[in-house]
Amino acid sequence: MDANERNGIVAALASSALGGSAGALTRYVIGAIDPVTLAAFRFGIAFLLVLPIALALRSRWPQGKDWYGVAALGILFFCVFFVLYNVALGYTSAARGSLALSTLPLATMLVGSLLGVEALTRRKTTGVLIAIGGLGLALATGLGTAPTGAWRGDLVMMGATLIMAGYSVLSRTFIQRSSRLGFLAAGMGCGAATSMLLAWRLGGYVGVQKFGVAQWCAVTAIALLGGATSFYLWVYALERTTPTRVANTMTVNPIAASLLAAALIGEPLTLNLAVGVVAVGCGIWIASTA
């Protein structure tokens, strides 16, 4: 592995840790804001941070027909995925939701195989089955200490993971033809604009008038850390290494989410979730090594 790929993996690890922290903050604030409006704030603020940097550095923007693909990926990911992500964390805990999301490497392999980008070998299939089995066991045995209806959030999160997998597989070509900042700003802008329009049509901005300092701090942190910074690092990583290697870092996500959620809202740190992280990590290791 060369230095370029190592830098990509380090960036992906940092991105996953920030994403897990944003999951805990989302769980903290989701009772005071609806999922669509939270997505609008998360990426509306993040876009305002990313855009001037992209312009100042004269980043190359998508060209010609690439705009259609970049816009579609941006709406699918920065709007649809994150609305589903917020819905999921309205039902389940930050740790359980992040554990479900940590199956991203396996979903990436499956999507990559379906699109003809990456062959699904017997070893990869074995790793997928081990990880999914461990995830299912961890989530099922932890229902007793989970929020009421947590299984709904777990299922929504696992379904949403397929959207993120598709984004990871399909985005690399567009990044290479433009630039990481140009691609990120263009896609995030399209997704943020869609979320903001939906939030306005649904009357979501009315509820935030009751926000206190704690809620505004949480939303700002979600936008800064879980929006602008984490996704800059994510596309930086996708530019330097394979989608599967980037996605493999997602096992860091539930660890960061569990620790911060325990500190913020007292979510329990349970053994079954630790076992689930280990099972998913083992499955990913088997699937992504020769």
C-alpha cells in the first residue's frame, strides 16, 4: 500500500469517527426537530462552509452532462439518505443505528458487484454473511434495553446504507473528472437545496423557533463536524483508495457514537453492541482481504 492510499484510509477513519459523533448529536436533538429540517440545517450550513473554500482554491467543477449525475447523487445522498438516517435515529439508539450503518463495506461490495465494479468472491460472500449474522444477533439480543420500536430504526438504517453504498461506488468517477471539493460542493448544494425546499413546504422551520442554546450548538456541531469536515475527508479518501477500503473504516462509527451518546444522553454501553462491532469488523476483514 503506497502513501497515497494510507493517507486516504487515515482520512476515512477520521471521517467515520466524526460521523459517529454526529450520530450521537442527532440522537440528542432529534426530538426537537423533524428529520427533513435537520438534514436541511446539516447540509445547508455545511454547504456555506464548503462553497467559499472550493471557490477560493479554484476547484474544478463537474463539466457538461456530469452535472446531472452529480446532482442526482447529491440529492440521493445529502437529502434522501440523511432524511432516512434521521428517521432511523428517531426510533433507535445512536449505538444501534451506527452499528447498522457499519455494514456499509458489505453493502458497498454488493452494490459494486451488481454494477460490475467489483467481483463478489466466495471469501467476500463469507465475510458478508458473518458480519450480517453478527449484526442481527447483536441487535436482536439488545432489544430489551433499546428504545421502544428500535427495530424500525434498525431496519430503516440498514436500508439507507444501500444508498450510501451506491454513492460511494458511483462517485469516484465524477471526483476524478472534476475535483474532490468541486464534486462535494456541487452534490451537497443540490442535496441541501432539496432538503431546504422540502422543510419549507412541510413547515419545519417553525419548530426551530423554540430552540435553546444547547439545541443550536448541537445542530451547528452536526453541520460542521458531521457535514462539512467529515464529507470532505470522505471524498478525499475516495479519491485516493478504493470504495471498499474507505467503507471498511465504518466500524469506527458505532464506537464513537456509543461513547458520545453515553456521555450526552446516558445511552447504555452494552456487551451485545461490543460483540456486534467485533462481528462486523471480522466480517469486513475477511471480505476485504485475500
